[in-house]
Amino acid sequence: MAIPLIRLSLLALLATASSISSPPVQDPELVVQEVNKNISTASRRKLAYLSCATGNPIDDCWRCDPKWEQNRKRLADCAIGFGKRAIGGKNGKIYVVTDAGNDDPVNPKPGTLRHAVIQDRPLWIIFKRDMVIKLKQELIMNSFKTIDGRGASVHIAGGPCITIQYVTNIIIHGINVHDCKQGGNAYVRDSPSHYGWRTKSDGDGISIFGGSHVWVDHCSLSNCRDGLIDAIHGSTAITISNNYMIHHDKVMLLGHSDSYKQDKNMQVTIAFNHFGEGLVQRMPRCRHGYFHVVNNDYSHWIKYAIGGSAAPTINSQGNRFLAPNSRYNKEVTKHENAPQSVWKNWNWRSKGDLLLNGAFFTPSGAGASSSYAKASSLSAKSSSLVSAITAGAGALKCKKGSYC
């Protein structure tokens, strides 16, 4: 992740981020209880009349509304998990992106995606037509923004991609993010009043750096230089849901390093995603925090599916794990950077997972604490329903005037 050299001090940035008006990060136990309630009843927001009974509580919240295009902001009420309170640009105006080809990192033109995401006010960003946006530098987002690709085929590809750094309340929905490259050693604007020097970036699809209240939903991601979605440096209150990921090595890193203990506060929900062909490892790779991995479809991996180090808590429930056909790498899990005498105490649990073609999950930890026991009792949908629940993973082809 590139760090600006000519910029506000880190302390000033953190102070700015913490002063933004947003709901606090919830206690893990309270969030677990909320997720349990959300998954067990489709009427959680008195929207049962919209339910398609797919079993996917996010989709059942909004997808059966034929007037979704007129009611776009309903989406902000449909998140579950640790990122549930990410409202994005719900309280702002609609901003229509009309210009795909004139990316100026320092002086972005009105009508471009970059001009939209740097604004100081809440915005719900949509797209006038199908477009491929090749960015010249990282797209550095400001707080309270929704990028909503529904109704158009939107690709961010071929250049640096999305950076969510020290900001809050971000929703990214319904876009394709792929073939992302490194950026940096250049000036980039992050607000109407400020631009700064960026050093070399990693080349992530979506990089969350010190961000909070972030929801990434129904995106298709593949083939980036580094991670598809990485969250580091104290990021928390994140939900990654309904995404379709293919053709990538190190898919998802959650936690900066074993020594960066601030990530102990990280809380991430990974739900209803399809981890598809050509994936190698890190779905996700976790450090320090609490990670709820629920009702995902793991149809491919080469090395392993879920890994971690530095004693993360991993709660795996109702997932479908299909091991590779080779004689090797049948194990779902990988305990890294520690001998068994150490990792045997890490709280990793599998409950209701469907393990196919020789797949096996190596649990660890006594799970004796009351907080972990409550987390482990969270009810997920049956793993036998995962194929149906994740059938619509990835960017959707939504047509105006009809069900999405």
C-alpha cells in the first residue's frame, strides 16, 4: 500500500478519520447476534414482501423489487455482518458518471469516477452507460460514497484500482475489478482541497487501509498484481459478500503483519461469495482479528483455502469446500508462521461445513471463552444450500424496470 510522502501527518489523518460522524464499531458478540437474526429471518427490515426466498438475506432484501432503479438507496439497508452499518452515500445525491476515458489524478474532470469519489459530501455514484475505466493512478476514495454499477457493465481494469484509506462508510457494489496494476510515484488528489505524493502501490483490486464501515458486494474480481481485496492497518467493520473471484494467486489478505497488533480490532464478515477457478490461496489469509466465514462456495484452490497467523479467530460455518483433484492440498486450512505447539491454541472452528473430494478442515483452540462460544453458536444456512445462495455471485446484469 503506497504511503503519501507530502501529505498530512499520520496523526492528523487518524484524527480526521476518527472525527467523521459514523456509528462506532460494534462489539463482536453484538454483531454476531445481529447476523444470526439477519440470516434466520428475511423480514428483518419489514421487507419480507420483497423476498424471493433464495435464502440469501442480502439479495432477498432488494433484488425482487422491479423498481430497484428508482429505489437504489434501499441497498444501503441490506448489508449484514460487521459491515452492516456502512451507509455509503445513502444520505447524498445521485452522481452520474458519464466520462470513462479522461482520468486526471490531480485535476479530475466533472463526470468522471475520480471526480465523484473525492468529493467531501455523501454521494451515490451510478453510471450512464457501459464503460471500461482505466485509471492512471489509484482511485483514492473519500468517506460516505457508494459506487453502484447496477444497470451498466462497469469495469475498472488495466491500471491502478481502488484505495479506501483512512475513510469510512463505503459501499462498492456491482462492478468488475480486474487486471489491476501498480501505481504511485505521482501526485494524486484525495479531496477537492488536497492532493499529495503517492509512493508505489501494491496493485490490489480493492485496498482497505485504516478504513471502517466498508461493504463490498456483488463484484467480480480477478487477475490483479497483488490482492483482490486486502484490508490492513487497523481496518475494521467490513463485510465482503456475494462476490465472484477467479484467476488469482493471493486472493485476500486481512491483517497487515504478525507484528502489527492494532489489527486485533479487525472484524470481517465473508459471506455468500464464490471462490472460483484459477485461485491459489488466501481466501482469506487472516491475522489477529475476528473473521466470520459463512455460506461461501469454494470450488477451486491450489494450495489452501483459509489461512492465518498471529492467533486470529476464524469461525467457518456452512461453507462448501471442494478440494482439488490432485493427491495433495486437500486441507482447507493453513496455520502459518508458528509451530503446532503455538497454533493449536488459535481459535479456528468449522461448523456445518460441507467437505468434498477429500477436503478437511484442521480446527484448533479450546474455544472456552464465553465470547467465542457465543460466536460459534451462530446459525448459518445449511451448506447444502450454498450453490443456490451463491448462484448470483459477482456483478449482476440488472435491467431497468425488471427484477434484478
